[in-house]
Amino acid sequence: MDWQAFGLTIRLATVVTGILVVVGFPLAYWIAFSTWRWKFVVEAIVALPIVLPPTVLGFYVLVAVGQRSPIGRWWQAATGHPLAFTFEALVIGSVLYSLPFAVQPLASSLSAIDRRLLDASAVLGVSKLKTFFRVLVPLSLSGLVAGISLTFTHTMGEFGVVLMLGGNIPGITRTLSINIYDQVQDLNYSAANATALVLVAIAFVLLSVVYSLNRRFWRVWPRI
Amino acid sequence: MSVLTKSATDRTPGAATPLDTLRVCIRKVLSATFELNVDFALSSGISIFFGPSGAGKTTLLDCIAGLTTPDSGHVSVLGHVLFDSTAGIAVPVTRRNIGYVFQDLALFPHLTVESNIAYGLAWLSAVERDARVDRLLSEMGIAALRSRRPADLSGGERQRVALARALVMQPSVLLLDEPLAALDLPVRMKIADDLRSCIQNTQTPVLYVTHSRDEVFTLGDNLLVLEHGRVIAQGTPHAVLSAPTNETVAQLAGFENIFDAVVTSIHEERGTMTCRVGGSPPGKTYREARGQGVELETPLVRSTPGDKLRVGISAGDILLSTTAPVGLSARNVLAGRLVSLSQRDAIIVAVVDCGIEVAAHLTLWARDSLGLTPGSAVWVIVKTHSCHLFQDGKRSK
């Protein structure tokens, strides 16, 4: 078991999940409540990573963070080292790759909320921002936990994007899934099995959380 | 309590008098064929807004509460302007302090009864907040439910929580949108009573929207009838209903039978006239006048032969006889055949084809002792003064 790779993987998944909660909630809110006629275009873009091969996504992000792109040059100017093949590049790629896994459960639980509750909150003198935290967040908690679990698990098991963007630098970009690939290349099947089992166990536990939450925290208020 | 009986013409939009608790004059186009266009003023007490589904009732309440913005007009409460299109005033919904109980109540499912009621009071100190909530909990008789969630409450209990949540804000006006519509009939009558005593205790002026006739009679002091986005009648329920001015009001007043009629002859000396009823298609909402039509003797109204009118007859005012009656004062005796019998609560609704199809209300006992079955030959008896005449949206005098 490569504990360095394990630690790096957990760190990557945590950072990506944190970013996606912050970015994903407003985006999910917008998808759930916007009446813009071209909204479906945004929904399609958000869903793209589900169907695209990770190599395609990885390739474009690699180009985007490369030294010839404005982002890559800006990063190099700001930090003094290139963005490609760094942990930060992995984070950018993983955020894009896991975006639908955070946004979709959130958007679906937000859109299931009765709009009249928001009206009720406004009539009672509570601002939109406070309504967000007092009504929308608690009522979309199951979607939030599902989004967090799915994002975390999905990021942990990611391979293609990491390989394209980060390569295989120990302690910087070598995640568990890359580690398994290496171990198999070395014909070290028992080590690969140990690493793979860790990933299976974590994924299973988190998915169990997601599906248990689908039974809901509290009984949904019956419509009288 | 009274509706100020000024007509729409002698009021300038935007001119509110201090007398008016609620002054509303708004216009909002909702579709190519439907616009809300109302102008009324209410003083304190309970005002019932009656109208069929789709008359614009909820939109009207949303405009008053500020959830929807009217295209133009004026809304003020106790002289305080909430909306005025000419002055460019639109107080945001969060600052209007209007109590609004939605049709589906919209209680927060994740909060307890206590937290639901305290929801809008976050700006108060904890002590003051608890005091207000406790007072409402005991006034509404729901103190025992304080830590329950809405899912664990009965329909009537939810009703009270929603009312308490609105009243705890000490609103200047309370809007109730069909608060009983979703409940079963037996529960509804009991809750209507509860609701009335709760409302009467608060002294808050109330605008109560409903499409149920029963609630108008149970709760109403003051009645406004809304149809297709317009207020078509207002006054005390008794005044409005005893002199219905058009079909919506007539339906509200309980005329189950409404027919198109043409005046055929006028009998000034008897104070009556004869109308030919049926034979032309009536308004789509009412029972179709099938068959060849019949002649009815009706009270005299100002008209000339050939004028088109409508006749409304309450199903409870119609008598049925199994033999040809003799020696009756009633002028309208029509031979016919029973088409159907159906039971509604303790009432039997008998539909008879006597040239026109009329519905009559009978008791169970009357049905059984007369041995009525579909197909039976019967005579329909209608008193002249049970025929109520309507002229083009106005009731004839």
C-alpha cells in the first residue's frame, strides 16, 4: 500500500469536493430555478463529463493549462512554475470532471422544493439569502450529501484525467488509481489488489450513505 | 364592518382615504384574453372574496402581498402605500408586513411547529420571540404540538399553525387563500368555525378567498364576487345574494337551474309575464336546456316581447307530483318524465325532462313514499316567484 498515494488521493478528493460544494450549489440553484429558455444548453454542458472519455476532457484541460494558453502563462507569471503536471492542474481537471456528480443531485433536490415555501419565507420578511440558508439548504440536505459522496468517490477513482494532466509524479500527481496501474504493469498483483480493495471499500461505504439518504431524513410533508 | 360602497367611477385610482384598511386598484394582463382589473376598498373585519376557479383570486392576493407585480395601479394598507405605478413605489414583499396563508399552507417541513411560527421573528430578541410564539401557541390551542413537524399534524392542526405563523407577525392585513379547500367536508365545517373564532379574536382585517358557497355563509360579513378578473358585486352576503346581479352570483346564491328565455307576452294586470324557456343553447356552465322548451309564467320585469333573458330556479323551490295537481296557486305545472335520481348527502337530486331538463331537490323520504324511479311520469310545479330573471349580466327589477 502506497500511503503517499493514498494521502494524495484523499487530499485531491477533499479539495475537489470542497470547491464543488461552493461552486455547485449556486449553479444547481440556477439550474433549478432559472426560467431562461436556453438553460438546457448549460445543463448539457454540465452533464458532458458523464459521457465524454476522460482522455478528451484531460486533453483539453492540458491544452488550457499549457504554457501556450493564457491561463498557463498567467499561472507561470504568478507562481513561477508551470501549471501542467502539478497538483493544482489535477484539481482543475477533477473539478470539471466531477462537476455533474455534485450539481445534478443538488439541482434535483432543489427543484423538488415547493416554490410556495420561498414565497412564504418572503412574506414573513426573510431575505432571499437567508431563505437560501434557512429553507433551501436544509431541504436539499439529502441532495447535498449525495453530491458530496458522489463527488468524493468519483474523484478518488479517477484515472484518465489524472494521467493526462498530472502524469505520474510521486507525492504530487500519483493517485491510487495510477498506483494500481503501475503495480499491474510491474506484475505486482497482490499489491494492486490491496490498493483496489481500499478504493472499493471507500466507494461502497460512501454509496451506501447516498442510497440510505434516498429514503429521506424525515418523512416528506404529505400534500393535504 | 362594511365595504365602502363607492362606485368605481367616483374614485380616482391612487386616492386612499384613511378609512380604508385596504385599498386595491390594480390591473395585470395575465394572457391575451384574461386580465385582472379590480378596484375596491375594504374597512376592517372579514371580507370574503368569492369567485369560480380561474377568476384570478390567487393572483390578486399575490399582487397585494407583493409576490407578483401588477402592470399598473395602487395598493395601500391603512394609508401606507405599498405599490403605486404612477409614483414608482413598489415596497418589496419582505417589507410589506402582510399575513398570507397559502392554499397549500406552505409550512416548512423541516421545522417544528414552534420554529415554523417563530420563522419570521429572527430579528427579535430570544425572550420577546418566545413570548410572542407562546402567546400564539396558546391562543390557537396548539401548545401541545409545539415540537411536532408538519408531517405529524392533522389537516386542521396544520391550518392553525399556518394561521399562527401569519398572525405572530402582527400583520396589518391577513390574506387567506382558500384555506379550507383541501379538507374533507366534515372536517371543513368544524375548522371553518375554529377559523372564524381565531380570526375574530385577532382584530386583524381579513381578506378571505374561496370558491365554496358554504364558507361565504359560515364566515362572511362582507362579500365581493370576482369573475374573470373583475369585481362584479360587493356588499353584505345577504344583500349580494338576495339580489343576484349575474350568473356567478346566481350560482353562488344557489340557482341550480339557469335557462335562456325569451319574453313572449306581458301581463301588466297580473304583474307577470310569459317566457319561452329552452330551445336555444344556454351558457356553457349551466344545465343544458334540452327538449323543445316550455312556457313559464314569471314575475314581471321591464322588458318587451322578444327580449332575451335568463331564468334561475333554485332546485329546492321545485315541487314534484306523481298525479296531475289541481287547485294549486302555482302557475307553472309542467308534465314530464323523471330522467335520473342521484343522492348527494341527504338530498336526492331528481332530473326531470318536461320540455326543459330541470333539477329538483327531494328528501329521501319523498322519493321512497312517491315510489319515484327513472322513467316515472311526474309533474313539475314552479311558483311564479320562484323564477328569478337575469338580464345580460344584471338582475331585472
